[in-house]
Amino acid sequence: MFRVDKVTVSDVDKGEDTIHVYKDGFKIEYNGVRDPETFVGWMMDIPDDPVTIINDEHDLEEFEDLEDETVRIIGYFEPGSAALKEFEEAAEDFMGEIEFFAVVTSKWARKVGLKRIGEVQMLRPFEEDPIFAPTSVDTEEEFEDWVEKHKEPVMQKLTLENYFNVWKDPDEDERMILAFVDEETREGRAMKKLLDKIADENAEHAGTLEIVLIDPDEFPLMVDVWEDMFGIDIEEGPQIGLVDISDVSAMSSFMLVILTLN
């Protein structure tokens, strides 16, 4: 049964409010828009445990349905092993941001493409090849360090639930591309296919190259604002451009304007 211990709102150094949910002792940060419906929906989707053990078709379907939606990490462990415990403890620090899964039998390991006990993979959105954790990684701290190093995908889709996480703590040398793409149109599908290829072929540049995929239909109240802000006509077709993330005032305006519209 779902239970939330408490929700707190506190100020952070950037001058914004941050929302934390405490569930069963786990501290989970909310990075979505400040809209009650979105927030409640996000809370209801928080898993009961930091790691979902795949042992039936429903669990497998849940894992597969998250493809291109979020970063997923999956490992193959002996049931009840110390390594699984370390994996679970590391997962606690990423609840609400990254989805962790594990298999504990050879049957389900084969179904998710894991070949040996101790194997851990990270699957990032829009990238075909997984990232394998080194065999030496087997403690909570080592798992956390590995996840932190590789968790940024080249391309991710902007949603109401991850809105603020997308812009959080960019590096000075990072290049951010905004792509407004309506996949319901022929031009949009063609652009999406091209962006998929770019993201997959540039996986090694994750952390310095970020493509933010935006479906205008999911942000109807933002279309006019974005068109004025960037001098574009989204209705004409796919729009793509490089954003200067060093311009703090511009990025703050882009981030915060949605708050006034919800």
C-alpha cells in the first residue's frame, strides 16, 4: 500500500523551491512542474521499493514500457546476496529519477539480456547500446559513483514530471539543443528519426551534449511563450536550435515561465 510520510518544501541556493517527498524513510526529490494533478500523479507512481525484482510478465512489461522514457538500470544477482543489498541501497539515492530493476533467476536474466551473475547494465533513452558497469563495482558507494558518472543521456524527452531535472546543474562546456517536434506529422517523424540517430551515434558525448525533445502538443499553454522567446513558428514544423545555457537569466525565464501558466 502506498504511504507518504511527509512532503517538505525548502529553499535551495539557486533561489528556487525544492520539494522532497519522504516515503518509508526514503527522501525523494520532485523535479516536475508545480501543478497539483501532476504532483499527485507522480507520487502515486513512486515504486514501493527502490529496486523492482522482475519475476513475472507484468514486471517485465513495466521494465520494457519505460524504454526511451527514463534511465533504467538492471542487474543480475543471487537472491538475498550482499551484492543485491548494496545495489538496493545505492538505488535509494536515485528514487524518482532513475528506475532500478533486478533479476534473480536465469530465466528472467535471459529475457532482459543479462548473461552472468553480477552483470549490471544502464539503459539510457534513445540509445541502443547499454552501458555495462565494471565487474569491480559491487558496493553501494561504487554503484552510486558509476551511476552519477553515466546517468545523463544525450537525448531526453521533456515532460511535466522531469521539467526541472532537465535544466539542473548544467556544465559550463555543455551544449544544449532544444528540438520542438510533433511526431503526429510526417516532418516531425522524420526529424525524430534523425534525432534518434544523432543521440545513439553520440552516446560518448553524454554530459557535454544534451538534446531536449519537446512535443508542443504536451505543453499547449507554452507554445506562444516559446515562439516569442525563441523567435520561431512551431506550427510551421519541427524547430531545432542551440541554447546558451551560460545565460542564466534566459534559462531561468525558460524554466520558470511554466509555473505562471499552471
